Amino acid sequence: MIESSTSLLFKLLFFPLSTLLDIIPVNKNIWVFGTGLGENYNDNSKYLFEYVINNNGGKSKIRPIWLTKNKTILETLKKEGKEVYLFHSVKGLFYSLVSGVVIVSFSWIDLPLTSFILRKKKVVQLWHGTPFRKVDFKSGSLFEKLLKVIFLSYLGREFDLVLVATPKVIEIHRLKNVSNIDEEKIKVTGSPRTDILHKNYGHFAFLKQGKTEKVFLYLPTWRHYRHNLFDAKYGFNFARINNFLHKNRSYLVVKVHPEEFKKYKKLNRLNNSRSRIIFTFVEDIYPFMKSVDCLLTDYSSVYFDFLILDKPIIFLPFDMEEYVKDNHGFYYDYDWVTAGPKTQNWIETLTEMKKIILGKDKYKKQRRIIDKLFNTYSDGNNSKRVFNEICNVE
């Protein structure tokens, strides 16, 4: 009741302003992209942006523009010949205002707020993965909640189009009542970021062609609470694991969640010529995933994407009880939906890694079943489908 009253109040307050702003024309061929609250260049927004540049920019006269707060990203994209501006620069604000299509992967604040104040434009949400753990769409800071109420009231809708990888996401919205998104606005297209999994992009820099080493990639998800993934209580012993990797001609590449880069940055000192445990802080891991032999993860939705590669996966839910308590559980039964062995510590993990090295993989059939449920499309054409859906929105 309070929320509806607040919404009505905002509608009345903004009516004169919105009527005036509706006079400003938008250019339907200008598409602005952003992600990661304006700080990153990755995820679905990145891959759709690059698809439009490489495949449809000239033919359809679409002008893709990336907006960022990060000056390093600004300079990198400029050198690559891509059109990019800082969030709050004059050009950034101008193009965000007059753009006909606005594309995000996280939330409203992936782009300047000027991107949304003209109601006649299309707002597209690509998300950043199929939800695994339960998501509280109503959570957030007081500012974020207020911002959402304002936009819902002012724009009259949340998003014009939401693109997902599986009908399972539509089920979540329908059955769990987790958001204000109309079901007919949710389209199953596949995630643009998984298109690169079909390409021979390259290997990690420390690997040379011709080597027969196995590469294990550890991608743990972010915890809200204090937690050390490499604590001795979980059996983590650098020397023991490193010796295991040397003996079995393998590498363990570790990439923690970007939110925890600072927390684990000190582990970078362990990287040396004798280390088979490699800590990497690359922003976008997707270009390297095809060169990986096995994924190690816990509760990360990247698992659903990795299924496309049909390679072994080991799950490390060391802190399951605490994680479930902090995140209100999962949308699906964890043991059923995770097609791979579950370990309780690093000692058990090494045992499962040894099985993979020996070629033992008893979860192949289950992986294919889960893959079909969570990846409707696995043909490398997701960006094309997303592009076509956006162009077809009325």
C-alpha cells in the first residue's frame, strides 16, 4: 500500500517534467551499452556490443556506444577503434539521453541515469547468468530501492525486454513472484557471453602449444560474509596441492569473484615459475574457458554456461550450511542440478581431480540432461538472436 502510494506521488510530481521531456527526440539507431555498475567491460553487454560492431553495425546502421566510469577501459576501447565515452562526460551524457536503445546486464546504474529519462526508448536487460541461488530482487540500499520506485513510477514499466538462456528463468519469475517484469517481455535467446565458448580464442598465457597438461579452473562465487576459500580448515595446503599438480602434469587456475579481488590479491605473490597454482585477476574469463579441462566451482551460475562445453565439473560446497543461511537457498535442488562430484575439503577435491586426470567421468549423461534444461541454445548464435529480438520490439 505504501509502495503504491509512493508510486502515485512520483507520477504526479513527474508528470509536468515527463511531458516536457517527451518532446526530445531519440535516435533509434544509437544503442548505449554498460555493465558492472559502469566499472567493467565484460559479461553479456560486452559480447552483444562486439557482435553489433562486427556483424550488424554497417548493415543495419546501428551505432553501438559503450559508456564507462573506468578510464583504463576507456583508453583500451579507444585503441581498439570502438566508440566509448566516460559516464558523465558531455558526450556520454548526450548519447545516453538521445539513445533509442539502452542495454544493461546488472541494473539501472550500469549506465548514467540520463539513459532512462526519455520514456520512448527501449530498455533491455541481459542479466549476468541464469539464477542459481535465490535472488532477492527487492533488496538493495535505500538509494537503490528509491531509484527503482522512481523509475517504475516514471517509466511505467521495469524493462521493455529481458533476454534469458532458459525457460527456467521465466518459471522463476512466474512462480516465485520475484520481480515486476511482465512475463511476455522475457524472451529465451541464450546468453551472448557463451557464444565465445564455440570459438578457439586462445589459451592461458602460461601454457605453450604442444603441452599435455590438464588445466583445472576454480571459479568460486562471492560471499557476503567473511570467508576464506583457502583456509587450512578446508585442507588447503599450497605445497601439497602444488606437488600434486606437478606430479600429475596439471595446473590449477584460480579466479575469484571480482568483488573479492582485493581480498585475495595478496595471493598473487604465490605465482612463480615453480607454481602450478595460478591466481589470475583477469576481468573476463570467458575467452579462456574452452582451453580448460575441468571446472571447479561451488554455487556460481557460470556452471550453467560451462555445461555447453560438456567437460567435467567438480563442486566444492565447503560452506554449504552458512551459504544457504546467508542466501536463502537455491531455486533448484542443489544435489540434483549439479552434475558432478561434491567435495567437503581440498583433500577430497584432489581425489576427484585425480579421477579426471585418469579420464574417469561418470557424470557425462547427467551433464547433458542439465545442459538441455538450462541452455536452450548451444549453437553460438545467441548474440544474433538477442539482436533480432531487440530490433523486433515495438
